[in-house]
Amino acid sequence: MSDAALRTPFPERASAALKDGFLQEALTIATTKFIDLRRESFAGFPQGEALRDQARAIKEATLQRLDAHLDRLADNVERLGGVVHWATTAEEAREIVLRLARDRGVRMAVKSKSMATEEIDLNEALEHAGITPIETDLGEYIIQLAHEKPSHIIAPAIHKTKGQVAELFSRELRGQFPADPEVLTAVARQALREKFLQADMGITGANFAVADTGTVVLVTNEGNGRMVTSLPRIHVAIMGIEKVIPSMSDLVVFLAILARSATGQKLSSYTTLVRGPRRAGELEGPEEFHLVLLDNGRSRQIASTLREALYCLRCGACLNVCPVYRQIGGHAYGHTYPGPIGILLTAMLKGNESVRELAHASSLCGACKDVCPVRIDIPRMLIELREHLDRDKIAPWGERVVFRAFRRLLMSEPAFRLSARAGRLLQRPFVRGGRLRGLPLLFGRWTRTRDLPPVAARTFRERWKDLR
Amino acid sequence: MTARADFLARIRREVAKTTGQVAASTAPRPPHPGAAADAIRRELAERWPQALERFRQEFERVAGIFHRVPTVEAAPPVIAAIARERGARNVVTWDPGALGFDPAPALAREGLAVAAVSAGQESEAARVRHRAEAAAAQLGVTGADFVLAETGTLILLSGAGRPRSTSLLPDVHVAVFGRDRLLESLEQVGVMLEALHVDPDRATSGAMINFITGPSRTADIELTLTRGVHGPKEVHAIFVEAP
């Protein structure tokens, strides 16, 4: 998202999303459908729960020896004839790709959907250098033509209607196309097929990288990932360091739960295992294979609050079930990664200051943790994040004062009892429809976006005394 | 640019701070992958009919079209019929050695223009010609190295005479395979991949393995499921009964 958009405070971005009638409908339909597909898929898969535990244990075990696994991955990629690049920052990653492209006279690069390249704003950098990046995932292609950003990790264009897509294609691809997904998909197929055959460089992310064999694994549905890794003469894969897994035996555990969690499929249409550049005897495949290992703030969290966020498979399941995401969609979050896990990943990549508002964009209901294929405890980390924001004085002054006072109240029995009584009196002018609304002063910041339950006519403590 | 040693040293420092973390374990690996793979093959030699039936069900569930022929000689007429129905004129096929049979003469007799890849070719001229043929073909014929029943998946290894695009660029992909390719579970696939990796005779295999589960699909416009966005619109599996 542009810096200009980020200067709009989060509550305003969120309330704009809430007033967008189409977005509201699209979000409800999409997230509900994904939830149902996921649920049905796991319902018919009794071993799924054990596999989720196993997948979690693998991620943890890998993290405990992350340096060794990355070392081994690099050795094996090089053994297969690939080149490994080490990027501590987003800027370094961009420079690596740009230099590769420039040195080899690349004019056009086709891209398969990759959150890592979104994270490092690679497209802007390529364009700036006079290299045309073409997004080839249909959703990403739509977003790129519209100069927007993805709004969902796995369904980047869910915020757009078929009418809007038809208009966009008609304008950008010069034609008159009806608002029919089938026709529009065929239009994109034809337009992008040429690009696949012309491009000099293919750029992908990686869902996994197997240390033991030096294999980069891509999970896709459209087939663009296969095109990008088979047709251009250079393939560059960019992956976060946490994507490494030890062995092929580990890989199949993740494959069994990834697509189920994302789209309810048993496997996505294509799982592509890339083992370096093409080998002797092969008619196709890139002459060069480059793997860019991206840190960008990840290693800092290995021994810190957000460690578990490094387990994330980017399946998007936590977005679909999140009551906040379901209301505001991905754009309102304002960063590459939306949803509950997105808040944590944003804090990881851009620092805690960047989520000072977003850290509260969660009801802590725990639905995200329940659906996460690797059972990431997102609510716990959000609470810890809020604690950090308070301790490091990043949270607004008013918020810190109110919460400190609240803490005092909760720790002292007489004060709590007294405040309940006082609250009962003081709340009277503000109770409407059984909820507390529009509180004055500092409290107003809270009730502007949330209703509160009022203090009961008789508190539990008062009733308990009578019952005894 | 960060040097490898510095990059890894930073990670090592962070990892060192976390000793005593919660219990964790990686997936168990077969100690002798080759032997484990052979054991699976032996078991499947008995159980293949059940695996085939499961494959058919799952393959059809992902919109695959299943065919069954008694011998390889019966496969080309089925391929020709598929081509006729779809109005396909140009066919590209893997090398006969990689397919296990040569469908070209029979397909040519049916009036199809067949471009058969030959395993020996890898000159730049052959590369250019092959790309043009693959891009022009409406139907691609491949084998399948593993056929996974649990998910209805065809697994193809690239290599000499077995280009990656044969199952990707044409509108219709037809894979022909026999009983010895069937596997039951992803776990077994894991063993096969481990075995493949330790096999010293990897010269025959290429740099890519593709798991193909049904046709290319997208739901990126208003979640409407659409097939054939970039890859094939249709995937056919032809099972050859004769061992």
C-alpha cells in the first residue's frame, strides 16, 4: 500500500471499508465459502488433526536448527547448479534481482504469485529499472492492471466485481469483453500466454524449500507457476528463510494440510518441485536458477515474541475466520500481509511501531488459532504485542493511562467493588439499547468503534452474597 | 549483499538464545529409502486394483476424465477420439521410450499432426522447434511416473524426452500409465521422493517434478470456478490393464 494510504489512520481505513457495500458482500461470500470448503475437507480427513500436530512439530524442529538447514539447502542448490543469494533486507533482495536482470539484458519478467516479492515491493523496483514485471496469477494480473494491491493472501482480487474486471480488461487490453468470468479468464489466458513465451526471466516465491535435496516447491492452481519455472531462460525464486524444511518426508506432511486449509482441495492443481536449472538432455527449463534467501526481520524473531509466526504457511485460513478481516477486508490493514497473522508478520518485518493500531484489530476470539494448519497461537502473540506497545510507550498516551488505571482496579478488591457501584450510576446517560455507547473524554476513543456491555443492575458479587 | 557466513552467523546467534525450547521433531524418514520404495511396490503389486479404483474416484472428483484400455495398442484410438471431439489437430508426445509405446504412427493414420519428442535432442535448433510445436499443439501425450490414488494426482518427472510443457501448454493433457505406477498415499509419495533422491542413477531424471491434480483452475473472479486459465482445460488418464 502507498505511504499516502498509510497516513490515513487505521480506524478511518476500516470505517471506509465498512461503508463499502460491495466489499462487504464480497467479503461475506468469499470468506464463508472458504470456511465451508475447509471444514468439509477436514471433516472427511480424520488423520488431519494428527498431521497438523506433526506439521507444527516439524516447523519448530526446523527453527531450532534453522542455520544448519539453510546451510544444507544452499549446499544442495549449488550442487544442482543453482546460485544462492543472501538478502538481509528487502533492499538487498531487490538489488540482487535487479542486478541479475540488468546483467543478463532482461526486459520482461513473468511472475508467479509471491507474497515475498510483494513484501519487498519488487515490481516497483523492476519498473523503475525499465524492466517490465508481469503478474500472471489471474487475481494478481487483475490487481496489477488496476494498480492496486492484493486484498487476500490466496484470492488477491476478491474485492473486485466481474463487471469491474470486464471494464478493466476492455480498457487495458483493448476489446469489448462481457462481465463473464469464463470469457475474462480466456482473455487473460491468451494475453499472458504470449508473455510466458517471450519473457527472459521467471520470478517466483516458494511455498517450501527442501534442505536435504535443494528443491524449491511451488503450490499453485492455475499453472502459471509451471510456466514461469519452465519457459524463461532464467528462474529466480525469492523465499523467506522460514520456508526451509528438512526433507521430502516432511514435505508430504505439509502438502496434506496446506491446500485443505486454503481452498479445501486435497492437493492444489499443481505442486511443482524445482531442482535447479535444466539438466543435460532436457529440452526445456531455465539455463540459470537463482535462489534468494530473504531475512528482512525474520531472524530477529527467532528468540523473540513472534517466533511462532515463523511457522506460517501463508494459507489464508485465519483471514477467512477472523471477525475483523471479514468486516474490513485486506486493504484496510494497509500492509502486504492482512488478517490476524498479517498483524504479526507486519510487526516482524516493519517493527512494532507499524502495528500500534493494528495490534488492537482483533477480538482475541481465537478462531484463527483453531483453523491454523500449524496451530499458531496468534491471540497470545497479539496480547504480548500489545504489552510491548505499552511498555515501549508506543501505544498512545491516553490508552496507556486508561489501561494502567484499569489494571489497578482489577488488582484491588475494594476498588473494584466501589468502581462497579460508581460505574452503575455514571453510566446511566450513556446506556442505549442495553449497550454503553458514546462515552465522554478518553473513554470515547474506545466506544467510538466498540459498544460495551453496561455494569449489571446487580453484579455477580452482590448476587453471590445473597445466594450464600 | 550479505555474505553467506555473516547471514548464517546472525541466525546461529538467535537460534542459540532459544536452547531448551519446546519438544519438536521432524517427520520420520525411511532409513533405506530404496528398500522402502521396493517394499511399497511389492505391496501395491497385490493391492493395485483398490488403488486404481480410488484413483478413478478422486481423479473424477477433480474433473479428470478416466479411460481404461486392455493394452497399449488400444490407447492411440482413445487419444484420437479425444482429439476429434475437441477439434484438436496438433499433438505433441513424449519420446516413445519415456511413454513405453509409440503412439505416433497410429495417431498420424487418424489424420493428426504428431510432433514426437526424441530423447537424444538438445541442440538449440531442437529447442526452438520443440517450443513452437508445443505451443501450437492442442493435445499433449505423456506418461506418469507415479499415480497417487488418495488425491487423484499424476506425478511426472521431467527429463530427456519428457519435456515439462507437454502436460502444460496444450488445451488437453492425456497421461497413459500402467498398474506399476500406482501409489496409495502421500506418505508413499514421500518415500518415493526420498528414494529418487538417493538413487545414484539420477541422470535419467530432469530438474522438475510436477504433481498434477486435475485441470488448471482459478476462482479469482468472484470465486467462479473456471478451468484452463493457463494450463490444460482437460486432463485425461488412460489406464493400461496389461502389465
